[in-house]
Amino acid sequence: MSRLAASTLVFLSSASVLVLEILAGRLLAPYVGVTLETFTGIIGTILAGIAMGAWLGGRAADRLDPARLLAPLLIVGGALAFLSIPIVDWLGADVRGGTPTTIVTLAAFGFFAPSAVLSAISPVVVKLRLASLDETGRVVGMLSAVGTAGALVGTFATGFILVSAWPTRPVIRGLALALVLVGVLVAARTRTWSVGLLVVALVAAPISFASSHPCGVESAYFCARVVAEDDDPSRRTLWLDTLRHSFVDVDDPTHLEFTYAQTLSDVIESLAPAGERLDVLHIGGGGFTMPRWLRATRPGTHSTVLELDPEIVEIGREQLALTLEDIVVHTGDARLNIAEVPAGSMDLVIGDAFGGISVPWHLTTREFVADIHDRLRPGGTYALNLIDYGDRLFAKAELATLLEVFEHVAVLAPLARLGDEPTGGNFIMVASDEPIDVDAILARNAARGDDETGLSGEELTDFLGDAQVLTDDHAPVDQLIQPLP
């Protein structure tokens, strides 16, 4: 085998493994969400596949004719890449949830086998290129470098180009098809035809295309879909990955379906007389429920929205009747785009950004809270929606972090979430340098027939105990948040 052919095959196989590794996160997202644990499970599974493939590929190359192994490995690797899509969809429909067991199970069944088969190609090529022991170091070193280069190209091309240019499934299928075609070419060159392997690939491809797609729109960040109620199509819910993110009544923007949104409205109504305009910064857009509500209830309010995903804005326009005449949207990471918001320009900041059930960690830290504080006018308020369960370690840590920056902090939730045996769910946190009128918030809440309670002052301090403060150097949000039992 020529040096060029060997380098090409090692480069392609290594790049393919990394393409699959990155796309696995998007393929699993509708079923397990997007968290640090998701990527930890995927990376660990792929590394296990690489190790297994390298070991078994080396053993096979020593025992069999390595020239006869290349075509089967490429064709089978392509077929398994095709099948990763229906396997994940089939299993994911029954094992939804962000637990480590679920994540590793889906990653293992979907991607362990293709990563192992493709990783077996490198030791087979090394065996073919070794003419004598005198050149072992040079051959192994060169091909190792080429494989690393392929992995780098696969990583950068996927993360920076492919994910934003095309949906996940066509990219995986295109990669699978390329592997099968290269396998056919190698089979022709080495005269190692296998009708059986081609049949496997030809069967795997249509199975892959027949797999149902759980997303209405797949963006670079989310699997998104809008679900309208059967009896009233104007009432629509936006789902992002596994989270029922936003509810919008396109005919009645004053209707707030989710309890947490109703509690946010209670907070807002306690800040200024009814109908008075406000300048509001929204961290996260989603269905743009609160900007619509503010437009309807406080005419003249100006909303600035920091929304990560441009596709979410388009979904709002096309499927949720969103208009932006009094709403300014900055798309991209809120941690970066908050710099575009003038200091001291906002009466209120609403935090409602999620990745899965968790607030992205870099939007929880003391440093980011300080950025929010700087955007508020004197006496302005930061209201944050957060989800936690179990011991509420994440919720407590975020409250402790808010107290590092603001003079006054309160948390609002049903009593069952704040007691000794909590049920978990949404917590609304309110922070300001002026005293927070918790009684006024709860009075409006009770008038709607709701059952929220609030903690502030010494009660809040007792609730927090020795909770840690989240910083840019240490914010283990995905480890602190407790999944739904």
C-alpha cells in the first residue's frame, strides 16, 4: 500500500470517529438533553470504542491478511453509522431522561460499534505499511500524526461548519455513504469483494432513512418543535430537546400557562404601578412569552432579548406569531452579548435560559451576576427562573451567588419545594439592592389562587446553610442539579 493511500485511510477513519462523536450529542439531545453529563457519557463511550477497535484491529491484522480487512471495516463502519440513527431513535423513545445510565446506554448502543470498527483501520494500515522492524517508529509515528490530524479536522469541521450548515441526520448519512463507497473502491483495488457486506450496507441505509425524526426544526443547538393543542390551535407549546420550554397563546398574550411565568408576572407587578412601561433585559428568548406579556400589559415597554439560537427566533416568527417592533434581539451567547447592553439601562432583568433542565453554568456564576447587576438602574431587579430537585443544591448555590452581588435576595416556590421533603421543580429567585416586597408578590399570587411562599432574610440564610458560591473557576452545575426522581 502506498504512503498516500495509507495516510488517506487513516485520516478518513479518524476524522469519521470524531464527526460521529460530536454529532452523537445532537442525536441524543431530544432524549437526554444537553448537559456536561451528556458529553461525558458520549466521550467516554467513544474512547472505549476507539480502544477496543485499536486492540482488536491489531490482533486481527497479525492473524489475517490485513489487505483483506480494510474494505470490510470501511463498509461495516459505514453501515453501523447508518444504523446509529434508528438505534438511538428506537431506544430513546423508551428510555428518555438525563441520568448517566440512560446517556451511556444510548451512546453505547448507537456509537460504540461504529467507533470501534473505524478505529480498527489504523492498526491494519500500520501492518500493511511496515516493511521491516527498522522503520517501525517512522511508520507508526507518521500514521499516528495523520490520524490525529484527521481527528482535528473532523472535530473542527463538524463543530464549526457541518452542525450549523446541515441537520445532524443528513450529515451522519452522508458520512456513512462516503465510508461505504470508499470501502467499495478499496475492495476493487484489493480484489476483496464481499456481496454479503454490500447487502448489509444496502439494508442499513433505508432503515436509517425510515427512522422517524423527533424534531420539527433541528438547529445547531436544539431539537425544537411546536405542538398546538388539538381543541385550540392558538395555544402552542415550544419544546427544546427534552424540556417543555414555553407556552404561547397567539391570540391572547396576557395568558400565562406555566406557573413559573405567572410567578414572574407577580414579581413584575410588584415593581411598578400597573401599566407603567419598563426597560427589560431577557436572558433567553424561547417562545418570547414574557416580552409579549409585557407588551400587552405595559404598553411602551422595551424588551431586549439575548437568545442563543437564531432558529428559535425564526420559529417564533413563523410558528408563534412573534413580531419584533418593540423587541430587540441579539442572537448568540448571552455571556458575550450582554456586553452590548449599556450599563445602568434596565429596570428589570429576567433570566430564563436553559440547556436541558439546567441553566447553562456560565450564566449562573458570580461574575455573570455582576454583569447583570451593572446593567440595572439603581434599585433594579433581577428575576431568575431555575429548576432543581432533591436536596436543591443547585438552587441553594445560585441563591448564595446572588447574595454575593445583591443586597437583598428572595426565593419563591410552593411550600413543598422549600420544605424538608421537597418535591422539586421551578424556583423563582429575585435579587435587588432595594428591599424586595415579598408580601406584595405573594398577595398577588394568592389572589390568583396559587400557593407560592417566599424566603428572604434570615429564613433564606437558614435555608442556604453552607451552600457554595458559583464562580467562573468552579460552577459544577450539572453535578449539583438533582434529576427528577
